[in-house]
Amino acid sequence: MKSEPELAELIATVEGVEVTMAEKGFGTRVHIRAEDRTGLRQADLEAVLDRLAEPQRRPFT
């Protein structure tokens, strides 16, 4: 999982999108919100969250 500044930098090119992160137990809760003018749909935002949830590295493979 990326840090909040890293994640914010990734989406900085899309105006009207806001990302917040908060620790939750042993994980991180991520909220992504987009204004209507961005043209992004809820399914687009859910796809981003799904991608963030996928493990990028497997340390013991």
C-alpha cells in the first residue's frame, strides 16, 4: 500500500478527485471521492480501490 502523499501524487493529475486514508486495525481504510465534473463513475472508483487492495509483492515466493 502506498502512503497518503504517494497516493495523492498519483491522482494529482485528475482534478476533482480527493483521497483520504486512515489506519484501521491492521490495515488502512481508503476513501476516494470524485466530483461529478470529473466524469468518473462509482465503478471507476471501485476499480481503483480494488487495484489498491491487490498485493503487489509476494515476499516469500
